[in-house]
Amino acid sequence: MRIAEVAAVLAEPARASMCLALIDGRAWTVGELARAAGVAPSTGSEHVSKLVKAGFVETLRQGRHRYVRIADPKVAQLIESLAEHAEQRPRRTGLRASLLARRLAAARTCYDHLAGRLGVLLRDGMIDRGLIDVSAGLSITPVGQRVLADLGVTAGRPTNRPLLRDCLDWTERREHLGGAVAAALLNRALDGAWLERGTGRSVRLRPAAREPLAALGVNVDDVAPERSQGR
């Protein structure tokens, strides 16, 4: 697809809103996406069809519902990059918007992995602890494999997706971890109630996060702009 064609897909505000909603890594129903975009369900269905045709999203059925999700991590990266440029132009003001911005900067999802200060600290901590080797790209060390296994983190079956990759964080201006292992770590953190989803793509630390994150080299007190664990 040519650049102009890609731009045309996302130039429609409703489709752009849908894509922004979907980069939280979850599957949404067409109705949920329509509400997020502020359009009627029938209009939402038309927009989803165009996103499917463009290769941005894929649909799957479960029972009576049709779910929509990002088709490929590369699509999520594209949307995240475009969101970065949009977020750099401040539009909303006020206490609530400021608080949300701080929470997004502290800890958020970047499609299916962690970003923000937490994501960067996680990468640094795992390297400092010898869990990740950076001498020839990014790879999990034997020590790292044992620590992740002890925490219940598994990347599942091998796929064409890299186990680890660097992903530039647009608020920290440094790399956080992407890839299958990073996705599995986020899933484990949510399932284990180390983290909980907040507003939009923000995530909040829970008291249960302190011990497992310490094993990965992260002090939770270094993450949040306000001490709000579990509150």
C-alpha cells in the first residue's frame, strides 16, 4: 500500500479513533469501536470493513459477537508513531488531562507490551540483572529464562515474531522492550494483578507488583509520578 493510501485510511477521524483504541492490545467489538469513535453502529461497521481491506485490522467471531483487533504488530507501531506526533501538540488542558498525561508517561501499553517509564526501567533492569544480553542484539540469558519461568512468564510457541526487540518510547526518548517475551510479560502482569488497566492505555501498579518487578530489576517507587500503588 502506498503512503498516500495509508494516509487516506487514517485521515478519517472515526477510523483513526478506532485504531487508537485498538492499540491497547485488546480485541474490541464493532459496537464498542463505534462508541469510541462517536459514530452509529452501521457507520462503525463500514469503517471496520475499510480497515480490514487496508490490512490494518482483522476480525474474528466468538459466539454472536464479531471482534476486531490490530492485524499485525507493525500496524500498531505505525499507529503508535503517528500518535506520538499528535500527542506532541498539546490540545487538552486542565488537571484531569495533566494527570492522565503523567499516568501515560509513567506506565502504559504500547500495543501488547509495556511502555513509558515502567517499560524503560524494565529494559534497563533486566539488562543490569543479566537477564538480557545486548552483546549481539537482544536475547534472554539462561538466568533470564529461569527468572521469567519462576514468574510464570512464557512466550508460547515459536513464531516469526522476534522474542525481543527494541521499541523507541516517545515519552522517555529511550527504548523499551517489544516482542513476544514483552507481550507475555504484560499478560502475566495483568493476570497476576501486578498491574491493572487505567484510563485509555495507562496501567497502574498494584501492591503485588513490587516483588516480581524487583526480580526483573525494577523498583516500583521509581515508576509513578505520584505514589498511587493500589489506590
